[in-house]
Amino acid sequence: MPTLTLPNYTSCPESPSIEDMGVQIKMTVKSFKQSQPVVLHGAYKINQQLIRRAQGAPLTRIVLLVVRRDELGIWTNVVQDGSNIIPLYIPHGAKDDPKFREGGYFNIDLKQMCELLNQPGKYWVMASMDDYASDRIEFEILTER
């Protein structure tokens, strides 16, 4: 199986499924060595109103939260900062379709974004987007031996 280049914003076999509106995340591994990437897979599904609020760039509305559980530490950031994004397009004046849903994916190395993860410890990660929140995932960074 080919190695996943991170970050990327496409579906992969590890992508979480999402039935309706919201955001979900998934980790296939829960223990990482300090030298390993901390891979987080995510998926979202939104309606026309949320696309408008996100100005066509929903990944800029998904906030990641990492909490260090065994010591004081917290980090937050958006999945994507808004630069170099081609926005989703909804024609001006288009009426909302209550059944409309648009979805997408993200696959990232949390360590590339979060310096907090450079230290061994026990952590939680979750994602939120407006009124929606993912499940919380527990993971750990192990000391290299």
C-alpha cells in the first residue's frame, strides 16, 4: 500500500464515515514514538448555510483541539489557514436546499502543526465546526528508546 503524503485533503481507506452534518476524526494508531508522525484522518459534511459562513472554505472552520492529559498543555488551530484554497461555489441568491450536503476530507500530521506533541505524554484530540463536534480520541507519544 502506498504511503500517504501529508497533509492531503482526499478520501483514503482510513477516513472516518459521516452520515449527515458535522465533523468526525479517526486515528488508526493510538501510540506513537516521538520520531513518528501523529496521523489524524478527518471528514466533514455541511450544508449551504455553513458553506456561506465559511466563505466557501470549510477547512478554515474546523478547529482542532489537543489537550495534554498528564501535564498542563492545550493547543488549538484550524485544519487549514485559508491561503491557497479554491472555495466551494454557491451561486449568489441560490435558495437553500435542505437536502444539500457537501463533504470533504483531511489527513494531517498533528506533529507538523502542534509543538506540544514533541514531548512524550498522554493526549486527547477532538475537532469542532460551528455547532458540531467530533468524538474525543485518546492517544499517547512514547519516549524513544
